[in-house]
Amino acid sequence: MPERRTVALVTLGCARNEVDSEELAGRLEADGWQLVEDAEDADVAVVNTCGFVEAAKKDSVDALLEANDLKGHGRTQAVVAVGCMAERYGKELAEALPEADGVLGFDDYADISDRLRTILNGGIHASHTPRDRRKLLPISPAERQGAGAGVALPGHGAATDTDADRVAGPVEPVEAPADLPEGVAPVSGPRAPLRRRLDGAPVASVKLASGCDRRCTFCAIPSFRGSFISRRPSDVLNETRWLAEQGVKEVMLVSENNTSYGKDLGDIRLLESLLPELADVDGIERVRVSYLQPAEMRPGLIDVLTSTPKVAPYFDLSFQHSAPDVLRAMRRFGDTDRFLELLDTIRSKAPQAGVRSNFIVGFPGETEADLAELERFLTHARLDAIGVFGYSDEDGTEAATYENKLDEDVVEARLVRVSRLAEELVSQRAEERVGETVHVLVESVGGEDGAYGRGAHQAPETDGQVLFTNFEDFVGLTSGEELSVGRMVEAKVVGTEGVDLLAELLPGSISSLARSHSEEAAR
């Protein structure tokens, strides 16, 4: 029997890319490939690139060059680029980076195995010519579901019955939510997601939708990710059940804009009915929603996010700025006072709710008064995590054509200024949590950093973590109090280190939480 071909997936960028990589892994494993962790152990290294901003694109090129350096020194024979940067630039990237043996777009994902075999056998697969993917679906959201059958939607893949057996094992049929909009067919029959987990972390992302209908003047994502299209609720539920069977305890719902979920399925409030069903999945301890648009937040969604057991009261709100003139130039809506009112509404329902956001400084036309208005918002918003980025032109965006751009040194100075303020403010917000009792998903025990996890107000990789000060008292026990990765525990916050919290595990919390969740499942 010939030796199986090996492949390694190197993922850069956001959680959406991580889902896409696991779909590619599922497709490849189903077709006989052996997945390996390190590129140096693979016949082909597949780099899932990010094409969002210049820094991310540079990281993607560096990763491709690093993988290319392995050729001739070990097993690696080919390096292939996939992902947003590959989709966005296609032939242009292939010509600028001859070190890549292939540049594959989203339309190649369904045939990824054949593409890689062709490249390994010395063949050439022509890189695609980029196109505006917004034009692949109807303008009207209501017409997209039927028309989207032939459009590649990474992260939406569902296996055939045969693939399900090979990739994930059999999965029982799932019922669609009772309130699935009229005219949307439920998915029937035993199916498993066309996905293969690439790590054993107790948290995993699930694609809720793809694409975006917003036309923010600084963002190119809709042009290469396409128009907004929701996944059916039954697919999301099915994938969440499968992830729970793989040991996942927390699922994070991701897309370019989760607040639009369901608008193309006939019900803009579909997320409100789906969240409780996801929270009821056996084995799932927490459901988190990311990528929310402030202008699209509605009272019912806030109510569900702040009152549903196992749904984190977590608000990843894309504010971007708070000065009205800057927001209008960005083709966005709102202002400082309206944003603060939204936060007051959220905290009136859930005082401990977590809130994070990203901001762009130095946008064309931004004045000192605009920057002061942003600083006023940040000072009063009490955000748990703040990302600050300096404006830079992005190919194909409206803002790149604006004439009133600021000098690069002015943008850099404003970036430094607001970043320093943000660092101070998130540290202060962390200090406000001293004395709180937090529910923490344990993610590591006994490494160099001791033991740590994340509270409900902390998303993976972006929002800090909770460090256990007394974890050694809970290691090696046999009474149900054993601290282990994937357990949900209670801890009292006793201090801070910047955005991170220092907390003491509460005696009895591990076994009591496990017991209460078992009782919930039994009911």
C-alpha cells in the first residue's frame, strides 16, 4: 500500500479562518490524506492566509516564505496559499510570490484534494482571477438561499453520508428549530459537519453566516467574502452537537456580522430563537456570540444575550469610532451618546456583561475634535478590551480614494496616544471586577503559566484571561474537585495584571457546577 500523502494546515487571521481550515482538513482527511501538525512533516504545507490589513498580509507572506524554506531540507515538497489573501489577489499574488507552488481561491475548496495532488505531481493549477464576490448572489437577501447553491461558502460545508462516516462518525438526525421561517427546508438524514478539529481546545468557533452587506468605506472584506448569507439553523445545531461530542465546552458563533443572521431566511430575529437551543446542547457549557453591529442591535437580542443560561452576556460591538463626522465618512451610524446609551441598556440587564470593540484612528478627515470625541467615549464606555488600529489605505475601498488623508506621522502619533489610553482604561475596567465571582472555562493546567481560563466576558485570544492563584490546591484530587482542562469553575477575582484577572478557585465550585449541569441535562 502506498504511503499516505501528508498535509499541514497553517492558519493565520481570525476565528473564521480557523473554521475554514478545519473544513479543509475534513475534506482532505475524508479523501485519504494524513494530517500532521508541523509543516516540516508534511508533503504539502497549506497556508490559510489573511487579507484584511497590511500587517496581516505581511504575516501571511512571511508564513508562506517560512514554509517555502522547508523545501529541500525535509519532507516538504510544496507550499500552497489559500484563504482571504489568496482569494483577494489570485494571479497577482502568484506572480509576486513565485515561492508559492499554488494560489487557490474559495472556489477550489470543494476540490482541494485534487488541487494538491496536481501540484505535488508537478502539475500547475492556474490561479484564479479575482472578482467581486458580492455579484455572485442576488441583491435581495430573500432571494439568496436558493441562488447560493453554486457559490463557494467556506465554513458552511456539510458532509455526505459517506463523508460523515469517514470524517466524524455517524451523527443522529437533528430537528430544525420549530420556528424555522416558512419556506426554508430543514436538513434531514444523518449528517456530520465536513470538519476535522485541528486542536483539542475546549472552545471552537462555528460559522453562523458568511459575507457582509454593509459598505463601510475602509473595508474590502465584502468584495472577496461576498454578500451576506446565513447558514440554516439545523446546520448550526448539528455542528454544535458534533463539536460537543468532540469534547468542546464553549462554542463561539462567528461571521462578518452576526446581528444580520436570519434576514435572508425570512426572520431577522432568528438568532434570538437559535441561541437557547444551542445552549441546551448536551455537553455545551457556554455559547458566545461575536461580531455584532451597534446599529443593528435590537432589544430582543439584548434580552436573550443577557438572560439565557449558558449564553455569555458578551458584546463584541464594532464601534470603529464615535465622532459623528468620522462615522458618516465611514458609512456607519451612531455617535458617542447613542453608543453610551446602548451600553447602559446592556449593563442595566447584566451588570457584569463583557464588552469589547475595535477602533480606527487617523481616518481621512479626522480632526483633533473628532479624536477628543473618541477619547470621551472610551473614557466613559468601560470596555473590557479595546483594539486600536491606525488607518491605512486598502485596495479597492472607497476611503482609499479620499483626498483629505492625514500624514503617516500624524496617524502614528494618534495611534500611540489612543493605544496608551486604551491600555490604561482596560486595566481600570479589570480592577472594577475585583471581588466579582466569575465562571471560568479552564484552558490550561500546570504549564509555565500555572493554570488559567476565561470568564464569560473574555473571548479567546483577544480579551485576556483568568489566572488561578491557588490552582495547586485543586490538582491531583480524586473527590470530584480535580482541576482539569475543559471544566467550568467558579473563582473570586482578587487582583489584576493589566487586562488579566487573578482569581482564587472557590472550594466546592468544581463539583457543584458539574453536578448542577448534570441535573440540568437530566431535566
